[in-house]
Amino acid sequence: MSSSDDDLASLVGELVTTLQRLETEFEPRDDDDRLRPPTPRELMRLTSDVAIPATILLLRTNIEALKLLQRALRMADGRAPTADSEGSDVRARAERLSATTLSKLDGALADLQDAVEGQPTDDEARELLTEARRLRADIESRIEEQTADGSADSTTTAEPEARDENGDVPVDVDAELRSLKDDVTDQTDSDDDDSS
């Protein structure tokens, strides 16, 4: 094996290793190239990291909105609302909660879009994907170089054979028959020698 073959073999091995590591970072797809349903572990992680905090935040926001409605009804009824400082405090908390909710929603949507586009959010997975693409391009270029070199060598060293108008190579039938006859004669002679 030449050094370029050794280099190519090591690049292919490195590509296989990188792809195996990358495979663990991505969700496997089914036969129709559709995303598979989430695993129970993924569903639990989504529930604990996103769904439950979002629900808690939604409930807190609703509670604050109901408190504001209660104050508005008191004011409309002519009763004195609770302290004004508490109203501004509630408003500030509601704004903070809204901002937090929006930022979490933006992050979740960005992660979802990256997943749909096939771009991992994890830096390590992104690096592995980039490395795999680079290795694949290197291997393709080396294979193209070798096939180009090999085809140039074969065209210069091979002598073109004479072909008839159908593109078939002409065969000397008489020479082939003599060759077969000689082979049979040699086998018969050797069988006779063995038996004596």
C-alpha cells in the first residue's frame, strides 16, 4: 500500500469514528426519513425543563391578572383598592414574568428551528458535524484524485484493441480451437502416463 492509501484509510477510519460520535448527538430517523417520536426520557426532560416551568409561569401570570381584575372591580364598586405601591409592585412582577416567559419561548423556538434544520445546538455536536463534513470532503477529493490518476494511467498503458463495427473484440476461432485441442491432448497424454 502506498502512503496515500494509508492516509486515505486513516481518514476513512477517522470519519467513521466521528460519524459514530455524531450519531449519538442526533435523533435517529425512521425509514421514511421522518423524525421519530420522542423517547420517554426525552419526553420527561421536556416536561421537567420546559412544560412544567411554563405552566407555573402561566398560572402565576393568571393569578396576577386576576388580582388586578379584583382591584379594578373594587374601584368600580367604589371601594378603596389596596395600597397603590402594591399595584405597581404587581405590575413590575407581571412584566418580569412576561419577559422571562418570552425569553424562554424564544429559546425553545430557536432550539426547535435548529433541530428541524439539522443544526445541533450543542457546541460539541456542531464541531463533530463540521469535522465529519470536512473528512468526507477530504476523502471524496482523494478518491477523485486517485480515480483520475488511475484512469490516466490506464489510458496511457493499455493498448487499444481492434474492434469491429459492433464494438466487439474479434476472436480468432481457429487459434482458440487449436488451443483447446492442445489442452485436451496434453491431458490425455498425462492421464496415459499416470496409468502406466
